[in-house]
Amino acid sequence: MSVGAKVTLGQAYLRRASALFPGGVNSPVRAYRAVGGEPPIVVAGEGATVRDADGREYLDYVGAFGPLILGHAPHEVVAAVRREVEAGGPFGATTPVEVELGEAIRDAMPSVERLRFVSSGTEAAMSALRVARAATRRDLVVKFEGGYHGHADGLLARAGSGLATLSLPASAGVAPGVAAQTLLARYNDPASVAAAFEQHPGQVAAVIVEPVAANMGVVPPAPGFLEELRALTARNGALLVFDEVITGFRVARGGAQARYHVTPDLTVLGKIIGGGMPVGAYGGRAELMDLVAPAGPVYQAGTLSGHPVAMAAGLATLRQLGAGVYARLERLGADLEAGLLAAAADAGREVSVGRVGSLLTVFFRANAPRDFDEVEQADAGAFARFHRAMLGAGVMLPPASQEAWFLSAAHTDRDVERTIEAARAAFGS
């Protein structure tokens, strides 16, 4: 900003934020370090658009990083939240709405016979693995390079999401002994998982996986990959944990496990089941979940778990998600993918798209990646330039090359057309 230039309202908030929060943000990717420029200060959203503090409007593909499958401020969700706020909760007691949301999740995901609500995906993943260790009486966990399962100490080894964006191989402050309990495998490479079992016989408690990788950009599972994980874990006495924080109720009403017809032992949920409010859940077979206190010896608690406002927002969201919504999102996602590839080709740009349903990522490389190594070969600098051009054209994308774009039911055919038009210019710039 030049000397004497007028400070906008958004810039004023950024300055205040930088004096308050580490890096000026309360979650790292919001800082725009991977793409450059100043992050907008967002004050309102409606449908598929958001508005910043300086009055600029953007077509939104961030969607709060996933939960807003109905778009911003859908009437049914707003009304449900208002009712619960006016009812006076939380109460530190069980409420009808958490029972109703739990039943709705179980109906959609039969593998989740029992579940426990928590307040974040990090809590849910950490707790699910605690159950797995208790059930198997083993200590080691296999995760995949580029997979992000929250910021619990043992799960940050070569993680995706913000860690990949910031080029951090792991986090400072994690004790070596904790990190040593996590074994790394390559996504879409079942042989690497088999090797972990062979090298540590009788020691692996669980394999945790995003059934559709979405925290290193969208990387679909190769045919047979999830099925082989199911077979390997069963054969070696370990549990299979699906982290469906992003994919649950996103790629299908029953999540990736319904889309790909593979049943995990435990499931981790978040995002959409809170309808935009902070929430997480973990669940699975009854005999596993009955290990959780007070039914069993695995202790986990949370004062605000099952917060009625979050439960109401999630339940109102799930009630809108019928087959027609998913069919339309699938079509919009396919149209956006095809249009982006055509626009890139017209501009002579070599790009690929990873997509499953309403999740997609544009990779600046010729072929869509199959694992984290190939993701890291994509041109992040080219994406940063593309991101800035798109933002300038009024299209807000996730501010990192290794994040998913999120379509919502509020997006229209015209929104997709507008996005492709903006991309055509951005690819050519």
C-alpha cells in the first residue's frame, strides 16, 4: 500500500487481527500465505455468495471449507438455530435434538450403530483412535501421506491441509515418542500398508484414511484401494477408520462408505453434521463404541458436546439432503470440471482436475495426482497467480493449491458459467 493511501475497512481489521492472533488468523490457511495478497474480511453470506467488509461480493467456493452444502444462511437452518438459541441452551444435559440428529446419522450410515458427539473433527479423530487402541490393545496407527485428521499430536506426520501449505513436515511441540506411534503409507498404494503390517506384526491398532483424500486437494481412491484396506485390516486384526469429516454427507448422503460400498469399523464425522456450527462425531459398531465412558473404560468427555444449536443446524441441513440434491450437485460438479479443463486448454495451460461429486481441485500439472508426492509436483506458484486473478474477478477459491473447492446446492448453472468465464481469463493471464 502506497504512502498516504486510504486504509480500507478490511485493511483496518487485518491490522487489528495481526496484533491479536498468531499470523493474524485463527486458522493458518486463512492468512493467504500460499497465494499472496490480502485476505478479505468477510461480513455476510447469502446463497452462493459472500460480501467483504468493503462491500465487494464474491461467488464462494470455500463454503467454510465444507459444511455449507446448502449455501450461506439457508432459511431452514437459520430458523432451526433461532429456535434453539431462544430456547436457552446449552444445558449440560441431553436434549431431544441431539437424539434426533444421532438417529438421522445412523439411518444414513448403518455402520454407525452408536456414536458420540464432540465439538471438532480433531476431537473426533483423536477419540476414534483411542477406541481403536483400546479395542485391539495395540499402539500403532497407519495414516497416509497428505492425509489430515486434525491437529492431535500423533496425526501430524506429513499431513496435508495447512501443514502442506506451510511446507511443515510435522509440528513443533510434538514429542518424538508420540510421533513414533504413527506409521506412514502412500495413498492409493495398498502395498505400502501391507508393508507396515509386515514390519510391525501384531502392533497396528488401526488404519485411518480419508476415503476420498481432500486435504491434499481432491484425490479419488483408485479402484480397489478401499476394498484392499478393508481386507488388510481384517486380515491383520486392526480396525479400519474412515475420516469422513469432509466426505460425510458430501459425496453421498451415506458418505464415501455408501458411494464406494466399503464398510469401516469406525467413522469420523464433522462439517455438514453441524450445518456450519462447530461439531464432530465418531461412531461405529456397538461393541466398539460401548468401550467409551460411561459404558466402558475409554474416557472422553466434553462440556459442550452435543450443543443444541449445532445439533439443530446439522439436523436441519440433513433434512434437506435428498437424492435430488446430490444428483444436481453431481451434474454441477461435472459441468464445472469440464468447463475448467476446456478453459485451460483454450489458454494453453496444462492442468488437471481431481473431482468426486461436489468436491474438486484444479492441479497445475498434466495428470490428476494419485498420491501426495504427485500432488506436491503440481505448480503451486501457478495456482497462486490463478487464485489472485479469480479473486479479482469476484470468485473466491480456497486459498491454497492443496485444498478442495466446495460446490453448494445454492450454486446455479449461471454461477458455474461465470466461474468458467473467469477461469478462462485467469488461465490466460
